[in-house]
Amino acid sequence: MDRLLFVAASGLRQIAQAQEVNANNLANASTVGFQADLAQARALYLNGPYYPDRVFSATESPAVDFSKGGIRQTGRDLDVAVRGQGWIAVQAPDGSEAYTRRGDLRISPEGLLETGNGLPVLGDGGPIIIPPHQKLDIGNDGTVSVQPLGQQAAGLAVIGRIKLVSPRPEDLVKGSDGLLRRRDGLPAEPSAEVSLVSGALESSNVSLVESLTEMIALSRRFEAQVKLLDAAKRNDEASSRLMNIQG
């Protein structure tokens, strides 16, 4: 009896965690450059002093869906999309270097170039600072140029270059803040092979149809585990009645 309870309870826990991951993906279906999370579980034996007599469900290392979202043109000077494989380097809230494909850039009141969620964009020497200007241009190689106030269009001045990196997907891990970092904690080297599409944004790679279908499937699996717990309870009650009759 306890084996059935153990299996059902561990299954419920893992299904609930998978629902959290799926719900987070759905919540970010419209987030620019969002990379969906993947949840996977497998059955493991519970080892003891003798032969393993219990099986439980365990979540493996969470993974990231590295497929790319669609690119749509916006015509906005500060919008950029990463073409193909690659990432934009940003400064995480904890001060570390992290990576994102979110390209809805903006300029803070202090003049910092930052992502739409307020993370400073890194250049060759740290966060990029934008001086007062009347025009701004971001090149395909990440070069940021401005036309200073009062100067003609021919006076574009390069003020920095967005750090673009291309670490291998297997070397990246996603944190609880939604940002990716190298597994070894070291900053990635800039890559000249990564390019940007100016005046465009990459949409989330979350498929609403697949996520909604997965939500329904997970709900049914959850109900099946609950039914197993109910069956274990009924079996236990029936066994108790039989014992009472024999007594």
C-alpha cells in the first residue's frame, strides 16, 4: 500500500512542478526574445540497504528551448533582433554578466542603454552610455552611433559596440531571473559572427497551441495521480475492515 502512495505522491509533485514551468512559458508568450523552459522527469529506484523496492519520479536538470522566435519589423531605431545563434550581453541585477535575446532597447534617464526590462546593455568596456543626441543608429555588428546635437547627418560618431556572444547552448544555464549564463561562471568572449537586425524584434519562441495542449495533458495526469491516492485509501479502508472481521 505504501508503495502506491509513494509513487502517486512523487508523481503529483513532479506534475505540479511541470505545470509551473508551463504556466511561466504561457505568461511569457508575448515577451520579446523569450526562450521557453523545458521540464522533464524520469522514474528512479529508491535505493536502500537491500533491494530497491520503491520507484519515484525525479525532475532532471531543467533545459531551455533554444529554437528561435519569429522576427518582425518595427522600424524603431532602438529595436534589434539577433540573427541566428547568438546573444546580447547584459548586466544582471547581481552585477554579473548574463545573456538575453531581448532587443527592445531603451535609454534610461541616466543615459544608459538598457533592455526593455531595465538591464544595462554591455559593450567592450562595460555598460554603454548614450550622450544627448538627435539621431541614433545601431549597426548590424552592434556598433552604436549617434548624431550629436547641432551637427549634420554626416557627423555620426561611434560611441560603443554592443557585446554580442555565441557560446555553445550546452555551456549555458538559465537562472531564476530568466537570464542565461555560462556554466563555469566566466564571461563569454565577443563573437564577430553574431549580427543584429536593426529596426526589428524577435518574438517569444513559446507556442501557445502546444503550451495549452500541454496544460490540459498535465491536468489529466494530475487527476490520474489523485485517483491513485483515492484508490490506495479505499484499499486501506477495505483491508482494515477485513482485519476487524477476522478479529
